[in-house]
Amino acid sequence: MLRMEHIHLAFQEVLIEDGTLEVQPGCLTVIKGASGKGKSSLLYMAGLLMDEASRIYHFDGYTVGHQDSEMASFRQQYIGYVFQDNSLISHLSLYENLKLYADMVDRHFTLEEAKHLLQAFRIGRDPLDSVTTLSGGEKQRLAIACAMVKKPRLLILDEPTSALDRKNSELLLSILKELAQGGMMILIASHDPHVFAAGDVIYEIEDQKLIKTRSHEAKQTKKETLQWQKHPLKAIFFMRYYLTYLKKNWGLQVMMLTLCGITMAILVSLSDISETFLASQQQSLDQIANREIVIASQDLNGKGYYDANLPLLEEGAMDTIAQLDHVQSVYPFFEGYCDEATANGKTVIDELVIQPYAPDRQIASQCHMTSGEAGQIYLSSYASEFFEMDRLDGQTLSLRCPLPDGTAFTLQDAPISGILQGSLQNMYTSATAVVYVPVDWLPEMAPQSLLIYADHFQNIKVLGEALEKMDPEWSVFTHYLRDESMMGLQYAFQSIAPFMTLILGIITVILVALLYVRYITQRKKEICLLKVNGLSRWDTVRLILIELILQTIVIVLASLVALIVIQLGVQTLLGYPMAMHYLGKLVQIGPLIFVIMLVPSLLALLVFQRMDVALVLRETTS
């Protein structure tokens, strides 16, 4: 038996003052009263959906307290609730609605059992049919069937016949009579005269009083105190529930989650593409840009950076410079006039100069004509004109160049490897007819000038400034200002990449926000029904958390697929060899998505936790 004492209901005005309600097993108890007198609110209190500090609630000898978890557990195990037209989840099938109620009490429920239950409640439909195909009477009977799946001790119905015709009303009342005769407690709020006629006990709300106007002598049964134990919902319930929801809302839900995943993949890919592009550009610039710095012991007033009459650099200058940051290599620089040079059957007197070149220069890439020979001698375009060369196959060069120490550097039939492009000029002296020889072919000499290579192009300026500070007398020449324009694309990409990332981040947030606005709007009634059937505040937290994890998994998988497609596309179309460490990306994307989804999930949780079930039910029934 249910007995509620000290019932107090008040909204804008007092509806019931210190009322008492008893619901006996084996009979129909009906609450009668005009609209707005508190019938539905009294049902909500009887169903532990509303609470009031003064009320005392006895259920089969057990006194239920005011804790949310205790009231939720009682709703879950012992109370079935049927609303006027809001006890079913419309996007689920008949069987899925029934199974949801069974899952709430951890009861295994098969499709065959669903067929038998539908027959018992006079619903001649396939269990897999949609709820939307049912008539009003069938929906009400299905709602009762759903409540009965839990095998409750108390069945509460709010205006069950208000939308039914006479035939369906009589059928519904006959079913309720059968359930009452089986020993169930049944409490109905109604203003239907047919329900009053069928009621065994009738209460009326008048003048702030709850008055029993019809009594019924219930059969005397042995009273046993309820041995109540809490049965918390298992995690598998929440997983099944969300997967069912996802399946029924597959189109928009998965589309939104997939779009979030693709956007996240683009965000991560943009970062990877940016890093790969910049690294590729850096490598290309280091290869094609001039990383050379030349220093001379004195300033030549703009006449180049070498003169045989310059004083020698201090002893140890090369070693000191080699220790500076960003220095890759240091070589002595020298220029000497050739008193005689012979190639292609022609001899040139006092017209050519020789200059050393370092391996860092990659001089072979600057040629417009090369030979198949393995030699390492290169001519400037102007120097080659003295020998009237139109091809290099088999061409050799012999020369003699006096050195400052009185010795001479000579070549005898050395293979010519290439002729430099005409646009490449001697950057260090005024000489135009130049023979370039490897720096290690020349004998060691005390240098007057040095050729220094920076480790990376962007470090030339810093290194040049450091060299100028070492000795104010030195003249330092770099190509930084001339070649800085080569960095334009790289600078532009570095500038636009954060902006693009921000835009995509905003798009992701908007997509998630849209997803959750729809989610909250669509799920409001659904969460209410779960709360009616035993979902506690803590269960709501678990539900949102499990859904958050499952949604994150869906988005991560979508991100991973999109990431693979994007990176393969970039690698194929643009030729960038992108490192595809997908496991690492999974670790990178997962927490990021979880954090992004966490904020709206907490918002949804706040809405659901603060949601007044009774108020929402009033709104949806009005």
C-alpha cells in the first residue's frame, strides 16, 4: 500500500493543505478535480517526481526519504508512469520502447516476449513497427505495456482516456481492471465520468482539501515490509541506449559528428602541411639561396672583397669564427690572375682569374652547360667565351697562376665540368672571366679574406651582425637583403596558417554547438522519461559522460579516416613527403576532441540536471 501524509501543494496559490492519500493494491484509485486544481501535481508527488519537505511517503511499510538517488531507485524498481501522450519515444520502434523499460531494470527482453505482450494489450502490430504508426488508443495501451515491462507495484496514469473515443476508453479501463485484480496499486488522475464509474476509490480536490468521496474495502492481505535495495544502472545500459539513439538519428547525428571529425582532421593536417611545407621551403632555400658571407681584413670602399694588397687576417681568426653560432664552415678566399690558360686549342694570356669554391656552394646546380667528366673545374660564362666553347665533351683546361708566396698554382689538362649561367656574376671582385677550382686544391696560405657559410638561410643576418661586432675593421658582405624576398612565400604561409587554423577552429565550435543545441532540444522529453523511470542525477552524469566518450570515438575515427585521405592527397598532388604517424595523430586528436566536446556536454548536463521533470511534462502535455 502507498500512503502519503502531510501533502502540501502550492504554486501561485495553495492547492492542497495537509492532505493524505492512500492507494490500496487490488483497486483503481481515482483523483477527481477541475483543471488546475493539482491533480497532475499530486500524481507527480505520488510518483516521486516532485518532492516537498513536509510529505511523509510510506510504500509497503518502507518510508522513502528525500534523497534523489533513493527516490530515483524507487521509480526505477516499483513505479510505472503513463502520461497523457508522452510516455513513448517516437523515434523508437514498439519493441525498442518496451526494451528500454526492460533495460532500466536490467531485465532481458526478447522480441518474442514483445509479441506476446502486445497481444495481451490488444495491440495488433509488428513489434518492429514505428510508434508513429499507432493510433491514440494503441499508444496509450503501449505506454501501459512499457510500464508493465518493469513489473511495478504502483501504476500511475495521468488522464489516460482524454484523447480516446468511447470504445478505446472502455478497452483501456478493462485492462486496468485486470491489472488491479492481479494485486497492483493503480492511481489515476482524470475528469472522465467513465473513469469515475470504474474507480473503486475516488479522491476529490476541493477547497484546498483532499477528500475521499468513495471508499472500497480492500481484501485483507498479509502485510510485509518492503525489503528495498538500490539497484544502480549498469554502464551497458547507457551504451546500449546511446547506440540505439545514434542508430535512430543516424543521418543528422553522424553527419554532424563526421563533419566535426573532418574539420579536426583538416586542423591537424593544416598544422602538418604547414610544418612540412615550411621544412621543404627551408630545405629548398638552403639549397638555392646564397648562404655565403665574405669578410675582408679591411674595407675596400665598395670595390669588392678581395685585394692582394690587403693586410692578412689575424692568426686564429678562422678558428674563432668557426666557433660562432650558426657557422657551418669557414674557408680562405683568394683570387689570382692566370698569366697563361689554354683550352679548346686556344691560349689566353693575363685575362682569367681563379677563385676557390667550397662544397657548400653546390656550384654544379648553377651551370647552364655541363660535361660528363668527373672533373671539378668550372668556368664563368664570360671566361668560356675566350675559348669559344659550344660543347664540353672532352674539354680540358691547363693554366698557371702565381701565388702571393712566390709559388704558382698549375693545372694540366684538367677536365672542365661546367660553365656557369650567364646571369651569375662574380660577387666578390670586379673580375668577370673566372675559373672556379675546389678550395682544397689550393695550398694553405695566410688569408686576407674568408668565405663563411651559415647553417641556414634565415641565420645569415644574425651571423653577419655577430661578425661585424668581432672586429670593426672587418668588411662583412652578405646576400641577405638581396635574397630576403625568396622568403616571401614562407613568411606569407607562416602568417596565414594561424588565421586558417582559427577559422577552422571556430567552424568546429559552431558545428559542435549546433549539434548540442539540437541534442538538448531533441532529448529534453527523452531524458525526462528516463528520469521518470529511475534516472538519478548521478545517472545523468554517467549518461552524458558515456555519450561524450562514444561521440569522441566516432569523431576521432572520422578524423583519422579524413586525415589519411588528406595527407595522401597532399603527398600525391603536391609532392610533399608527409610523415604519417597515425597512432601519434590519434593520441593528439583524441584529447583535443574530448576537450572541445566537454564544454557543450557540461552545458547539456547542466540543463538536464536543472530540468524540472514535472514542469517539462506539464509543458509537453499542454
